[in-house]
Amino acid sequence: MHKDERVIAEQRKLNSLGLWLVVVVLGAYILFKAIILQAPYQAYSTAVLIFVTILLYMGLAPIVAGIVPKVAHPVKNGIWTGLATAMIVTILGGITNWSQYHEFYQQQHVMLFGASLIIMFLSAFVLTFILQLALNAVNNSRQKQIERQFDEED
């Protein structure tokens, strides 16, 4: 029996929403364990692994399939993505770092805390920027492959 396209589209929409719900709840769980409960990493490491795996799949699957629209300005897009990611990583890392080691930093080591924030920001920015450009290149390559396949079929 052939299903109606509207039913299939609605099922896909519901599945997508369910996956986003899992990502949000898992992210909240990780933040709760790490920041509020200050649990050791081992207590939520499996959740982090699952969270990162889901996010990687959600980010890479469309690129590998070649369905992500081409970016008009890949360098500019990489810079903005890098800045946003670096800010999020630095804020979360800074909160976690301060909550665990604030006594050390308060004993005349505030400059070390600032230096760790700068290193965190720069590392996250550079890594995200390079990954963004590489993923853009993969996506463009895959789209060209798909265009060649369509041209050969015609």
C-alpha cells in the first residue's frame, strides 16, 4: 500500500521534532549535571558522547547528502559561525572553570583565568572556522557530483 505524501511529510516532521526534543533535554541534562550539581565528568560522559554524536549526525548528514544550499560568502559565514561558537564555548567553559577552581583563581591567579578564557575563545574560533570552511568545500563538491549525475541522466 502506498502512503499519501502528506502523511509521510507529517511523520518526518514529527520524527525531526522528536530528535530535537532529545537534543534539548540531553543538553539541559548535561548542563545541570556539570554546572549545578558539579558532578564529575564520568557521571555524564555518556550523555556528552550521545549529544555530540547526534549533533554531528544532524550537521554532517545534510552535507554528505549535498542538500545544504551553497553559501554565498563562505569565509564571512565561517567567521560568524566561529565567533558564535567561540562565545558559547568560552561562556560555558568559563562558568564551569570558575565554579570548580574559583578558590585557586581568587588567590592572585585571576590573570590565569583570563588567559584560559582567551585560549578557549581562540581555540574554539579557529577550530570552528576551519571546520566550517572544510564542510562548505565538502558540500560544494557533493552538490557538483549530484549536478553531474543529473546532467548525465538527461
